[in-house]
Amino acid sequence: MAEQDRENCEARTDMEDKKGKYKWLIILAACAAAVLVTGVCLYWGERDAFGGKQHEIKEAENETEISEGAEQKWTEDEIAAVERTLKKRYGDGLERVSAETEEKITVVTFRLPDIRMAGNSFYFQVKSSSESFDNFLFQLMKNDARRFFKGKGRFFGLYGPDDGAMYDADDERWDTERHPGETDQLYVSCYREDDIETCAADIADWLFYAAEDKRYFLQNGMTEGKESDPFRNIWIITPKSHYRMNIGEAVEKITTASWEEVQRAVARAIVNLDGGYHIWEMEDSAAIEGEESEDNAFSEEKFFECYQGDYEKECELFDGRVSYRMVVMDAAAGSRWYGLLKSEDRGLSWDMVSDSPFGGDMGMGIDFTFLDEELGFATLSHNGGDEADLYVTENGGESYQRAVIQGLEVTLEDGYLYNPYDFPQMPYEEDGKLYVLCGQGADGDYAGGDAAGMALYESTDGGHTFTYKEIRKGEEK
């Protein structure tokens, strides 16, 4: 009996121990369930308050993209979250400038310091819309391109694919603070067939210059090959038309290839531009002429049947007995092709000296002079009158060759070298030598502009090459 009582006691003790263990398991399970429910509630609560608007701001340390969502207004907390994410991406120098809401879209403007020029800033915008979320890369491109191509002296601007309009470098759309742009792309002009190499070189220089700022790789990355990336597409303006050039092949090379390889890749892209015949078709000129219809072929007789006496510039010799006129033969993209007329009876009758004295080169304006009936000079201006090329003729204007002006380079505050004296005047003869004064063109503001002084160059080979001598003050000769 005693043995039975002992066994019953041990069984009750064992059962109580098991009940105690189950009790703690139940308590632990209940706690875990409570924690899980609380977490789920917090998650969905936060998602409803913030992410439930179909717009999530990820703040992970390796975050590189801001999600695009439906058009919604942002709260101050959401704007602050965007700002924190952008600081991780673009640096602590980022500063919020303004936040404006119209209807359902909030537009926040940020300012970033210009890492190339101390004291300068540029601006970009972020929208609570799927249309254009973060246009940082576009604004960075505008900021860099404006400074770079002004130093190059090449005609450039913005092309708006939406409206087909071109905005030159002085247009207000280049203002990054007030004009976000969003869809515009960069365009540069290449004037002549023999400009392919130099144009490609300038674009290669631009790619390497821009790529020094590693922020170009942070968003809409060049290596991702997105067509919308403003850094991958450049519009090339030719005398005949304009074409969009995807420089993706060259862009993808800049982290591994040499400058020469990139320059060649850009040159190939220029030559292979679609759109039919243009000045860079690499074909035999006789074959091209044969393809032209008779209706389009130039006829001097037809020209004078229509000529009404208009001209862009006129020059006289021998007290007006001999006169020359530069007339517009054709025009495209704001530039013109010129022909040269000559009269030897004080303008009573005119003959065509050449319908293409510059060999296909064109300009936005012209000036010319003759020192005698054989030797003459002309300038074709570009870039809205910011710079010009000088030409010389020794056969009375039948053909002109580009003169070489060995430019004077100056150093800007950011270390960039450029020639501010890039607008030659008409050469003149003095003591058996030829001289030309070069000003700064319409954009000249270096060291007080033309009023403060112009660069004087001298030629000893009949005007084909000019070398720098000195700065002449004012109108002094």
C-alpha cells in the first residue's frame, strides 16, 4: 500500500512539472504572438501613413533610386525623408531651397555646391510625380555644359524634343534655379565636313570633363544605357539639318578607354548619322552631284533671273568702280551659305564670281574686304556672333582658304585654358605686312572686353598664318 502511494505521488509530481513547462511555453508563445501582431500593426500603420500613397522612400545606406509613384502631395515628414535620401546620394552639401504644392504635386527644389567652381551652386527639382522625379543629372549636365562649351567657343544650346525648339546658351532655360527643363537635351554645332574630327574631339573632351564628376554615375547611370539619360544623347547641328546622336558607345568606353578611342567612336557616330544625305556623306563628290536633280542644280542664269539686288555685305575698290557683294545662297538652322558677286561698272551689272567661295562652309553672319582685285579676306561668324573664322583669297574671291590664327590662351580661375580673342576684324596692310585685330565677339567680357583692348596678330605669308604680337588698347592701331 505504501509502495502504491509513493508511485501515485511521483506521478502527480511529474504531471505538475509538465504542466509548469507547458505553462511557460504557452506564456512565451503568447508573448511572441503579441510582438508579431504589434510589428504587423506598426508596419501597416506606417505603410498606410507613408507608403500607402504608392510612394516609398527607401533610406537604406546603399539606396540609389527614389521610387516613382502616383501624383500625390507630400507631407513635411515625407519631404524630410526625401532630403535625407538625397544627402546620402549627393552629399551633405545639399540644401533644401523651397517646396511648393500645386494641386496634387509637390515640387521640392534643392541646391548643391558646384564642385568645379567654389562659391557657385546649381539647382535641381524633385517631384511627387511619375513624370519627372529627380532631374539632378539633367541640371548637372546643364551646369557643366554651359561652362565647358563657352570655353570651347562652339555653338551649343538645348534642344526640346517636345516642341522642336532650340534654346541657345543665353536663353533663360539654362537657368537651373527657375527652369528645370526635364526633357531637353544638349546640342552642339559642327559646321563643315572638315569639322568632323574637331567636333568629335570637342565632344570627347566634354565626356571626359563631365565624367570627372563621379555623380554622373549615381543615377540614370550611363552604364545602364538608358535613352532618357541626357548625358548619352547629343543633338548634332549640321548646315543641312540636325540629328540626335546616341553617344552610348563612347560613353561606355570612358571608364576604360583612351581619349583617342572615345574620339574615334564619336566621329564614327557622327559619320553614320541617319537622315539621308548631309554634308558628311563619305561619298565621291562627283557621284553626289550626279544624284542631284536638274531642278536642284545651281544655274547662274536662273539666279540672275530672280536676283532683286539684295545682299548681306558689300565692298568697293577704286572709288566704287569695282564692287563686290556677298549674297545668301541658302540657309539652315540659323546659318547661311554665301555667294560672291562682282561688278566692274559701278553696280550697273553683276557677275557671279563663285556660288560657293567657302567650299560649303557656312556662318551666321559675314564680313569681307579686298585689298586689291586678287587679295581679300572674309570672316564667317558663329555662335550668335560670339566667335568667327577668318578666310583669305588670292584669286579674287573664286575660292577662300581658312587662315590660321595662332591664338593667345589665358587661364581662368578654375584652371581652364581658352582663347577669349576669337573674333577677327578685317586685316589691313601696314609697312608691307598684314595685321589683324581680334576681339572677343558678342560674349566678350574677359578683362573688360573689346573696349579695354584687342589682340594684334601679324602675318608674313600673305595672310595665311597670323602670329600674336600684343594687346592693343581701344581703337589704337
